Amino acid sequence: MASVAGFLGYVNYRDPFLGKALDYLLGAGLKGETLLEIIMPEGTVASRYVVAGQMRLSRYASAFWGKEIGTEVVTRPPADRELRLFPIDNSKLWNQIVFFLQLDGSSCQDLPSAGVAALVIGKKEYQLLQKRFTPATGHEELNKMLVESGGEFFQSADLAAMVDRVVPRAQKLLGIVHLVSLCKSEREFLALDYACARIKESGTPGHEGPLQVRSLLGRLHAVFPGQYCAGLSIVHLMAS
């Protein structure tokens, strides 16, 4: 029997950018035989994208389940200031998250051109860091917090070099690496998504082969404009 989880994967295949917005869903399920309910956080860019794509979602649902399926998008206030990414929230606690910014002007206008700045941290440790970090946190205090949480800030020449840095960490901890970055435009973010897919398919020119990268590198997730994300705020602060 086709599942809702399988449908979300199908949307990511058919409509990758809409799939990025659905990463923020709060819940989804079939109501009866012909209606799919999708619950999104109220007042967010992600929910606006999903509402705008409601007709497309109905077409995808009908194709996926092989019968006429309508979709209903319901919104409710998010529980926290920082929106939760559903695929990360429901993954193993020992997985790693990499928050990164491209320092070439496409992701952040006021940072120098120096490749990629990134923070890698365990999922469990990030949940604790979220509660401690505020935008007013100073560099010295932040460095101490990162050491205590086992997080690591670093800069790399490019995306492949970043992957070379974080994949061995995930392998050692028997987890995978989730990727999270800023989305300024659909075109730019899909290009970044494609670059990540190519690395996952072909490996890196550094040390990591395709079989290892394919098994340890997770999906790329979007943080939309105006959306608070402690991980990316830390990267921006450390790279400034």
C-alpha cells in the first residue's frame, strides 16, 4: 500500500522545490479515500509555497495513488520560533547536521568571498544549542558553546571540500549528514541541490568515494528568507 511518506518522496522527485517547502510540514494524512490533508506552519514562506502548489499536489497525489485525490492545506501556529525540519526532526539522534553558507555573494551579501562557511553538529547537541544561543551571543561565548556541544565551525574551498570534512565524522558516529542552507531564490537553490546530488553520485575530488558519500550524505534542506535558524545565524556570526 502506497504511504504518505512515499508520496513525499515522489513530490521531491517530481517537483524538487515544492518538496523543499514540504520539509516543514507539521503533519500529513489521508482523510477517507479521496482527500490528502497537509498541515503546515502558519504565516511562513514554506506554507505559502505549499498553498500555491496545492493544485500540483493534487495531480501528484492522483498519479501516485492511481485515483482521484484532492489536497487540503491546513495551517497552524508553529510551536517554536525556529521552524522544525520534518525529515531531520524524525531522524536518528546521532545524525549530524551541517549548516552552511556559500561565501560568494549568492547566499550572503556581507560576507567575504572564501568558499563555504559551515557548522557541523550532532542533531541531539543542536537541540541543546538552540536553547542557549541568541543573536546577542558574543564570539568568545559562542566558541565555548560550540566546544561544549561538540560542534565545529570551519571554512572550506568549496562544497566538495566541505563534504570531505563532514562525511568521515558521520561515518565514525554511524549516522548520516543532513545539509541545511539559505535559499534566496528557487533557481539558485535548485542549482545548489543539483551540485549536492552530483557529489553524492560521483564522490569528491578529495578523499570520499561515491559509495561512501551516497550512503552518508543526506538531502539538502532550505531555510527561506526571513526565517530564523540558529545554525545559520551561528555560521554568519562566525564568518563575519
